[in-house]
Amino acid sequence: MKPTDTQPSAADAAPSGPSRRLFLAAGAAAGAGAFAAGATGVALDRAGAFRGSPTATDDAGTNGQRVVPFYGEHQAGVTARPGAFASFVALDLKRGVGRERLAAWMRLITDDAARLTQGRAALADVEPELAATPAGLTVTVGFGPGFVTRARRDKPEWLAPLPAFTIDKLLDEWSGGDALFLVAADEPGTVAHALRMLLKDSRLFATLRWRQDGFRRAYGSDPHGMTMRNMFGQVDGTASIRPGTADFDAAVWARPDAPAWLQGGTSFVLRRIAMDLDRWDAVDRVGRENTIGRRLDNGAPLTGTDEHDALDLDAVDAHSLPVISSVAHARRAHVADPAKSIVRLGYNYEERSAPGSEALSLTGLLFGAWQANVTEQFVPIQRSLDEADLLNVWTTPVGSAVFAIPPGCTEGEYLGQALLEG
Ligand code: HEM
């Protein structure tokens, strides 16, 4: 059943005429979306909180009302199932914005995120109806090197641009940044609205540096738990450590030697990697599978039959040659020790090419990685790929940024408080 069959939009449900204007004014003034959707039981209370079926889950047919808890030890976006649509936004701090103003900014952003992720309008939200469909919204905040410098606190040594790699063709327009918003949900309108609210509340403090939008399989198009495919058609994300496991904790959360303000947090690397689809078109299926070391149909290793079979890196064929090539991407990227692994977060991107251009599209991967320590985890893997990886023939990193991801917070606290008040 289509979502629209069961859930009229909040705008449909809002009163019209003078009462509608009153409603909007009240919403703008108090952050309240006081309306009811009658027949559907979908409603917002005076505080703008969603009422009705807040426990609606993925299995309900629609998931517009799926809510990911905001408060907690860690920021929810690190462990939540990634939303189908994401916007990664980097900001640069305005001149003169120091520690106190950073705290004021983070209080505002935390309040916005706490409300919007729960399906509630942000304060002074003039489109409160758009907040009523959280669709699993998560808002994750990160700090670049410039932010920590302005906070006058010690940086972890890895909070800096990555070392140069020979494959890089980095552009300033996709690199760096003092702060990061990662906004993700299963509904693109939700992402757009949440981002607009966050950016409105950032105007006094920072300017937009870059914005990168990505997508994974749309909600409902695949059974849950299926691994996504990238735009080369490859099953991408199979060998991934799952949240809630000891391996995930070892790979992701800041270690005791990290600064106190980062305990409970992690780091995030975002690489924008262009994928040359036009030249990839010329590669046959055998070549494509050898490039990764996995099958295209179900993502199984060339040494196995099921997607989640372990890679057998020692297997040889009848000619004593490795079944998974010595330069296959999966071999070059493989790390056995969870403490040296990264947890990947991939989103496809597709930009329109300029009218009249020979290129049909500008396509690639927003390659994100969570890890406790960038230098000890991300860099060695990227170096191994830089030295030899068949995939490099068709892929080029064009953007790169590194952020510290502060821990989560409890109600009454704000993101980054330990950095800004510690
Ligand atoms: C456009 C660029 C890239 C594409 C298309 C791509 C694609 C893939 C695919 C298809 C797999 C196999 C399935 C899976 O386990 O997910 C894979 C595995 C992996 N990739 Fe990438 N990848 C890209 C860039 C990167 C980068 C930049 C890194 C890290 C610096 C990386 C790290 C990994 C790791 C750690 C694995 C798992 C290896 C294993 O243990 O089996 N990839 N990638």
C-alpha cells in the first residue's frame, strides 16, 4: 500500500482559513504544531510532539513515523540503520565566533535535532507539517580541526587533513570544514526540512562550505537487512561490523587515550569518490568481479557461494593463481583485527552534468568511515588501496574531510558540551 493511502499529509490535516493562520502563527512562535489528522489518528500535541503510533516500525508498511531516539551515550546516527537519503554538510565558522558562541550554537542545534528527530517541529519552525514525518531521521554533528581550535582545546593528532595519496585529485569545494551536519532519513523532504532548520540556526555562527547529497536503496524497495548496491552495480557494505557487538565497540568508540571531551564519541572520514561509469561500461563481467574479488549477482566472495561467506584469501585456482587477485579491492582493503578496522557508511551520489556535456552523469560514492582513530585505522587501509587496487582504474577521490564526532547527550545537555565547557 502506498504511504499516501494511509496517511494524509500534515498539511491536509491542518485547519484552513483564519484558524490555519493562527495555527501557523502559534507554531512559529512556540515551535508547536497543534493539529490533528482525525481519521488517521496521526496528531501533534501542543508541544509539537507526534502522537498516534510512535512505535510504528519498519514492518507497518510505511515508516514515516519511525523515530530514532535522540538522547544517549553516543550520537544515534553512528549506530542507527542509515536512512535512504542523506545530506552531508560542512560549515566554516564566522570570524570572531569563539568558545561561548560555539556553545550557544550547539545548544540551538541540539534542541533542533532533539525535536526534529522525534517528529516535532523545531522552535520557530514555520513549516511544522514537514517535521511530522521523521522517517527515522538522525542528525549527527561533527567538529573539524577549526572548531576545536576555536574551542581552545587539544585536538587528537588525527584531526587534520588526511596525508596525501597518489590517487587523490582533491578539490577544495568538496574538502575540509570546521563542522559537519550529517542528516539522514528515509524521506528526502524530511532531510531537506531538517537541514534547512539547522542551517537557519547556524546563520549567525557559520557559513556553508559544501553540501553533498547521497542515496541508498529507498525504503521498501528491498527486504530489510539487504546490503545496498553502489552505482557500479556491486553489493557494497557486506564485510561490515554491526553495531551492538564488541567488534563494533573496539573499532568505533574513542579509546581511553583520546581527549576527555571525545569519550563516547568517534571520528568520521568522508571521501567523495568519482566513479567513471562510462569506462566501467567497457569492462566485462569477469573483469568486474575480479576487480573486487566478489560476485556481482549476490556479492559472494569468488571463493564462496553466499554473500556472507568469509573471503578465502589463500585459495588458488588450477594454475596455482590466487582466486581473489592480489590487487582485488576486497583483498587490499581487508583487515582481520576489529581494532584496526573501519565501519563504512556509503551513499551513492549522482550529479547532473552540464547541459551539452559529453559526460552522461557525474556519479560516485560518498564514502564515509567511522573509526576510533583515523591514523591507526583509516589511513593504513587507504594506503593499501593507494599502493595497489584494481578499482583505482575507475575511481578517483575528489573530496576529503575529517571530523571528530562528539558523544551523545542527555536531556538538558547539548552536543559538544564537554568540549565547550570542559
Ligand atoms: C568508489 C570507491 C569504492 C567502491 C566502489 C568500493 C566498493 C567495495 C565493494 C563492492 C566491496 C565488497 C563488498 C563489501 O564487503 O562491502 C568493498 C569492500 C571494502 N571496501 Fe570498498 N569501495 C570503495 C572505496 C573504498 C575506500 C576508499 C575504502 C577505505 C579506505 C574501502 C574499504 C573497504 C573495506 C574495508 C572493505 C571490506 C573488505 C573486507 O574485509 O572484505 N573501500 N568495497
